[in-house]
Amino acid sequence: MSSYELSDKIEMYLNSVIEIKNSIDEITGGRFIANHKRTLLFSVIDLLARGVYGEKFIRDRTTMFKRFISNFCEWEYGERISVQQLSHLLSKTNEKAFTRLKNFVKVELDKFPSSEPVPLIYDATHKQLIKLMPKNQTSILGVELTSLNHISLLWELRNTLVHEARSKGALQLFDYEYEPHYIHYSTIGVSDSGNLVDESEEWRLYHPVEFLQTLIDLSIPKVRDYLRINLIDPYENHNFDPLWQTVKKDKLHKIID
């Protein structure tokens, strides 16, 4: 295949991806429409990742997804650790070794403005947190700090939507915010004196539909360059065989003339 033919096939592939993404935006529906759109957009991300990596991570889709987001989507805060999630994790342990970390998390959460969407720039870096962990320890209750970064949390959201038809985190509140953000929730009660008081409060994370659309849009030029430079035909990384099940290459018998 000549370089011109390969370039044409890559453009045809990416144009199809863009057409699919745009068609998702045209879907209308009831109160679950945001979930449906996000589910479909996650499938487009999976499509692109398969076009790039082929069978390299076929048995490790977690790695394929996370590596694609990290390498192709230009997400500035993807590696940041969610302070909100870390707070929930720390609430499950009484080990004194995590006292410094708990104090840090409390201070950081107190910085969150409660009357507006809180962007992920408020979250901590891995470098900040690892200094507060017990020596030579990178996990809490068996949960690695890195599994609380936003790329990992996006993978968890994807799985819940795709496999259980439900979302995680907050409901949409701010129509004008297109980046992932935290939303403040509080439960109002009445004190003994009859005054309204906050009985409980928490932060929840929300991923707008527009954010996933942006990830796809940002990835397209980098995917195009990657495929061209590495002479990859993305169509060959998908199974178009009329046999739906995949036969391993080492099981195929060679045709003898």
C-alpha cells in the first residue's frame, strides 16, 4: 500500500469516527439522555484506542483506555489525584500513619468554593501526596494512590455506564461548565432552637457530555499523526471477518500450495 493510499484510509477512518461522534450529539431523550450520550462517547474512545493499538492490549482494556487518554487526549488534569475520593478512602481507616495525609485532605477540601463548580485544578498531584504517605507505601487499604487519579476515575465511570447503565457522582447542575468538576451537596436539618443547619455535606464529581466530546476532538489530530508516522492502517486493527469469533493467529493452519 502506498503512503497516499494509507493516508486516504486513515482519513476515511477518522471521518467515520467524527461522523459517529456528531450523530451522538443529535440524540434526544428524557432524563437519562446525558448517560446515554456519555456511554456512546466512551464507545467512540474505545474505537479510536483499538484503531491505534490493535490487539496490543486486547486482554487489558484498562491499560489500553488509560494509555490512550494519557497519550492522545491532552487532558491537563488527568494525572491529578482526586482529593474528594481520597477523603472517602481515608474515612475507612483509623491508622495513625495517615494522620498527616488526613489533615492535608481536610485543608484542601475546605478550599473548595461551595457555591460554584470546582475545577480539578484544586486537586493534588501525586508528588504532593506521596510525601505525606508512610515511608515506602503507595497504597491505602490496598488502593493505590494512582488509582484515584482522574484518568482512572474516568475508566470507572465508563465501566459503570457501559456495564450497568448507571452513572457515578453528581447530577448535572451547571449548564455552562464543560470540564469535569465537583458539586457541593448538603442535607438541611433543623436545630433544637429551630434554625436551619447543614446536617451533612459532601462533594461529588461530574463529567459533562461536552468533556468527552472534547477528548475525542483533541485526540483526532494526534491519532492521525500517530497512524501516519507508524504506517498503521486502523482498519486492520479491527475484526471485519464474517466470523464473529476471533481465531488466534497461531492456531491458523498455513495454506499449502
